[in-house]
Amino acid sequence: MEPEQGRATPHSPGRTLRARRRRPAVLAMAVALIAAGGLGGAVLYNSTGQRVAVLALARDVPYGQVVTDADLVVARIASDPALKPLGAVDRKDAVGMRAATDLRRGALLLKADLAQALTVQPGQLVVGVSAKRTQLPATRLQPGAQIVVVFTPDTGRPDSLAAVVTTIGRVDTDGSQVVDVAVPAADAARLAAWVASGRIQVVLAPRGAAAGGAPSGGAPGTPAATPTPSGTAPSGTAPGTAAPSASQSGAGGA
């Protein structure tokens, strides 16, 4: 039977037309994948290559010198677990510390590069001063404090030697403590002999006294004189001779 005239014959769309209809979906999917890949790369970069603000040296700082604000500069580097420089937020803590080694310009500043205790200068030696509670000032000693170690023999005139505290030891159960001090190499043996005798007293020097020298107002290299309590000289000391202060009364029983 022949089809009626004027009625369209149905037919399936060609293969080319179906391919054209699918192409926009494929393109959209490709764009989405590219965007996802870019986002993942950005996340990976931020997690492994993020730049952080750290401290670096603006100029050379020799061993033992106090680090100043002008010695430091902020640098930005990629974060790396293998590198552990001090962050820019640690700048205030770093200023005032001493260089534990020769620091070179452009190098990153590490925690190990700094030391709070006063470093020993060339020509100095460190002597451990063991003292009882009554032989130390009531004021807590700190690294960098300038002191005078007074030797109080049974007979003869007391002698004294200026020193600088480098390290503070722990207080023992009996109240004794070891304090490391830096003195000129020529005075180290003399101070060690005083400490061995036990007849010493540690006196705080006035602020501003030169390290290893006499307190302000005294002649450099001259032993620091200590006031005589109540104007009375101890036994075995000639009248008018400087003697240890009243706080040194414990030295005689050391």
C-alpha cells in the first residue's frame, strides 16, 4: 500500500548531527577538568611552596658581638621543612642576643646562631665560682652581670677581682651555686685559688662598669675597693683599710 501523499516520512537524525549535539558537552567537561587541575596545582603550590617571612643578616656580625636591629633584614623564602630560620616575628627576641659564631651577610639567621649568655672574648678564660648562699648577693645574678669577687683571707689585706657572669648554674639542695665568670687569662689562676680556699664573696658591680675592669670611677686594672662596715676594719686588717661590706659576713665561715 502506498503512503498517502502530503504526509512526511519519519527518519532518524544522521550520525553527523548527533556528533554535533554531543560536542558542547565534551567541551564543557574538558574545561571543567582543566579548571580542576589548575585548582589542584594551586593548592599543591601553596602547601609546598608558600613563601614565609624570615630573618637574614643585613651585614656581617662577628663572634661575640651583640646583634642590633640594623644587623637584621626580613627575607621571604619558600617554606621548606629542612630550613628552620627564625621568623620575622622573632626579630625583637633576636635583638640584644650575642652572635654564637661569625655571622655572614645574606645568611639566614638560625636559633643556634644566637646565645643569651655572654660569650667569652679573646684573651679571657672562664672560671667556675662555687659559692654558698651567704656568699652571693640577694639580687639574682644574670648572664652579662658585672661582679667583683672579693678574697677574704684569715690574715692580710682583702683582695678583689672584677669579672663578668657568663652562665648561672642550678642551686643545690644546700643552697650553694656555681657561677661561671669570665676574667682575663692572667687572673684565672689567682681566682681559681681563691675559690678553692672558699674565702670569697661575690659583690655586684655598679652598672656601667667596664667588663673585666674596675667599676665606674675606679682606675682601670685597679682592684675594686669595698666599703668598711660601720667604719671598723676586721681583725688582721690595718685601720683605714678597705674591707668587705656587711653582706660579706658569711665569707669568714666559708
